[in-house]
Amino acid sequence: MRLGYRAPVAEIFNLHGDEWDRDEQRPGWINRRAWVGRRIGADLIGATLCEVEPGSRLWPYHTHHANEEWLIVVSGEPTLRTPDGETRLSPGDVVAFTRGPGGLHQVRNDSAERVRVLMLSTEIYPEVIEYADSGKVATVDAAGEDLLRIRPGAQLDYWDGED
């Protein structure tokens, strides 16, 4: 340690608390999220605590092409959908979602109790997210902001519109 160096004070977030940054109330998609990574000052690893109401899903079936994600079950028994099918998870279960088609995933709450999961993610931008059920593709710019959300059409030639 350098003389005069003072380590920053660590920020603390409790996964069993009740502090939320987003409250989604769309029927079938009722959930709350806390951006844990931002709250604790992380730069390279993102973390989001998600609480899903019974009968709801957390997000559409999707995969990332730049970022790897991990799911850690904090409480409850969520149903995980992947290319291999559906699996009921238990508290303490950890699952990794690799980049690309093999990492497709969705969390659903088929139980009668709320479910909490912690999502960890690398923070690599720009990013491309593919939604397998709807055929949408989203892009996120280098600052992590939404850039484009489309359904691809016919492929264009590299030189299309450049003359």
C-alpha cells in the first residue's frame, strides 16, 4: 500500500432489503429491480436484484452477444427457461448464461410466493441483445444506452446507399 493511500469505503447493499430502482407493473411482467452494481460503485461487474411476483416473468426470452450473465437464486423457486427446456430452481442455485444462442434465458415465477434472483453480468459495451421469441434485436451503445431495437429485414449490401 502506498504511503498516504486511503482505500475507498465499501458501499453495502442488502439482498434481503426493500430498496428498488425500477417497478414494472405490466400484466404478466410484474417485478421490481435494484441496480446493485451501481449502488455499490462497481465498474466491471453489473448486478441487479430482481423480485418477481407470482405468475409473472422477469424479461423476454433473450441472449446477449457481448456479455455473460450469472443468475443466483436468493429466495423462492423460479422457473428457468433455456434452450435445454425448463428447470425449477431453488435458493442458492447458480446458473451461467454464455454469450450467443446457447445463453438464451428467461425467468418465470410459477410459484405462489415472490421470487428474488441476483443477476450478475460483465459490463461490455457496445452490446447486442437478441429476443428469440419475438425476433427483435437491440443494440446498446458504448455508454450502455439503448441505441436501436428492431426486427431485422432483408440484409443490405455493405455499399447500399453510399453512392
